[in-house]
Amino acid sequence: MSRLRQLKKHTRALLSDLGDSPDLVAASLQAAGVKGIPKDNRSCAVALYLSAQMGTEAEVRAITVGHCSMLITLVNPHDSRPAGRLLIQLSKPMRRFVAAFDAMQYPMITRNSTGTSRPEGNDSKRARRLEVNSPPAP
């Protein structure tokens, strides 16, 4: 199996393991400690989760999640030059989750652009910035 097919298969398995309904996906992301920014394709909860899970993949530069698909930007691990993009279609449950997350229906996994949890009723625009939740400093 080619490396691209392996990467696509691994990504689909990670997404599938999150659950087969929007609420199960949200619960899985919450259990993993993920908090994302709605309407931000690089910092949404799914993109942050996948970035954390696939962080050891030398050829993965960036992960962006849209309404129907996600895009993995690849680099050559030997010289860090661009190596193309891998498009992966989202399953129906994942598409429904993305739509609900963008509609701010999962406040327990939502944060604002400064990295704090989203207060109820705060519908201000979010800045685009990639931050992966890390454990608090001792």
C-alpha cells in the first residue's frame, strides 16, 4: 500500500474512532481534552485533534477541516519541501458534527481565540490561530 493510502486510511480510522454521531464525536473530543475554535478550519476541534494525533507524521505540515472534507498539506520529510495535498471526504456524522460545532452547539469543547473556554452567549468573531491544548505548567 502506498504511503498516501496508508495516511488516508489512518486518518479515516482516527475520525471513525471518534464516534458515529455528532454527540459521540463531541464526547470523544471532550474526553481527549480538545477545545477548538468554531468556524476556523485550522483550529476547530477536529483539526486540533488530528494534528495532535498525527503530529509524529513527518510528512504532515497542516490539517484543515471544512464542512464536507478535510485537507492534509504534505511536505517531503527529507527536505521539508511541499509534497502535495491529500483530500479526505468527511463521513455524514462528522459533517453533521462540524456543522453543529460551527453553530456553537458544543460549548464544552469550544474556546475563543485567546485559548480560554467560550463563555455562554459570546458570539463574537474568532481570530484564526492554531493552538493545540497542552497540559498546564506545574
